[in-house]
Amino acid sequence: MKQSYLNGIIVVLILIAAGLGWTLLSLNKPAQITEPSTTEVTDPIVADTESDTSTATDKRKPPRFIPGTTTQTEPVSADTETILDLTPGYLITVHIEPEQNPTVERQNWGTLNTLVNLANEYDMKLSLHFSASMASLVSQNMEFIDTVWKWERDGHEIGVHHHDPSHAAWDGYTDDASLIGSRGYLGTINEMMDLVSALSVDKTILTGSGTSNPDEWPEWVIYGSRGGSPPSYKQMVMPAETDVMGNTTVTFLPKAPFNVSMISAANSATYDRIEDALNDVDPDEYLGLTITDKTLDDQGLADLERVFQLYVDNNIQTQTIEVLLNR
Ligand SMILES: [Zn+2]
């Protein structure tokens, strides 16, 4: 009994010694352990080279995140949101002006089509603000309605453009009861919105421009673009501003007149002024332009194409107001 007990202890001791020896042997194989450290050293060098290259190619601005057209409906992670919040926004509002002459309105419709096609070529998104008169023209033609619905599906925005009775070219719509039945009167603000809403696939208009009178602002329109008085390139780069318009709290983004013939060259956002402004857009600011279908001629389209190319060269994509304010 005693002898076998001792034998047992010896066997256990031998086994422990063998285990220790094996452990020491495996610790004695350093050749493979050093390899990861060599790759770790090279990784930071690669990263440094990359960041050096990016600053060298784009020294003027921080790197941008360009949201795709469908980001609005996709869930956004907290990290992505932080990046987006730190990125300046770029927008182009198109004033589709009220027009009483049907022939001119048809010409403006043609201009609008050329404009949107040009924007699509450069993948720029437009905020298209329709007056009720153009909305009426479009609504009378199924092919035209299909075209505008396609523009919206392509990522452009359907908004409203309203000239209230104080405007030299009143569009005929107002909630001022004293003007019902007056010369040029066409209907209430709600009636105007019914016409414009028909141009949106889901019949929802969230964006507008034109009037600064809170009583004339359409109730459900929560986003807008606006410039100064007189309109000037000095309002090209601004942060978002919030104002109460009637019963609605509205967030406004800036707009500066580009190629609007009624605006003097001294006040216009020219190519050179836009190029200069690109260096001055802070992460919480927006660079906004306005163009109008009424005065956009061939030269205006050529000038606009230069701006689109300038944006492409600087990795800038314009976005709709709704997308910019929902990032
Ligand atoms: Zn206007």
C-alpha cells in the first residue's frame, strides 16, 4: 500500500515536471512573436502617408461627407450623424415665378426642364419652388405632372413660391379678406397650396420662399430659404435661422441671387464670389444660391454649368433644404 502510494506521488511529480518543461519550451520560441510588432510599426506610417496625401490634395477645406440621395430615409447611426453635423451645406433654390402670360409660362416650363436636366448631369439637387401659376400649367398635362414627380423621385424638392399682395408682381393668392374679389385676386393661401401640393408625389410641401409676411406664409411649410433686402451675395453664406411665421416655426437657409437679371452685378453672387466663399463656409453654415426660371437664358445656364463644375471639382453636392435640415 505504502509503496504504491509513493509511486503515485512520483508519477504526479514526473507529470508536473514534464508540463513545466513543455511550457518553458514553448516560451522559448520567440521568432514568431516579433513579427506582429514589425507590421504594427509599418501601419502608422501608411496611415500618416494617407493623411498627408489628403491634405496635400485639398488644403483649403476639411474633408467632406457627401450624402447620397437616399440617406434621408435610411437609419443614420450616431457616428454618421456627428460627421454630418460638422459638414457645411450647399443649396440652390429655384424660384419658379408667377406668370400671367400662358406663352411665357410655356417657355419657362422649357427653361425649367433644361435646368433640371443640367443639374442631373452633375448630380446636383435643386429646391424647386413652384408658383401657383406654373403648378396650374403642370396640372393640366399628365406628361408634365409625370415629369415633376420624376424630378422629386430623383431627389429634387418640390416647394412653394408665393408673391404676397405687397409684391410688385402679386400672384393673386392671399388670406387678406379685404382683397377677396379685388383685381387680380385668385384665391386663398390654402387654395394656392392645393395647386402646388399636386406636384408632390405624397402631396406634402415642406419648403417655401417668396413672402416675408408671417400672415401670408403657408401653415404647413416648416422650411424656407430667404435673402436680404435688397438680395445680395452678402447673404450667400449663413447659418440656419428660425422664425415664427403665423402659426408655424420655420427654419430658413440662405440664398443669394445667381444670374437673376433684376439684380445688379454689384449684388449678384458671381462665379468668382462663389469660388471665394467656398473657403469661408463654416461647418454649421450653408452656402445658398437662388436662380429664377424667368430670367435664366442660355448664358445663365452656361454660367450655372461652370458653378456645377466648380462644385464637382471641390467634392460638393448641393442638397435640398429638407435633406440638409434633416441630416
Ligand atoms: Zn419671386
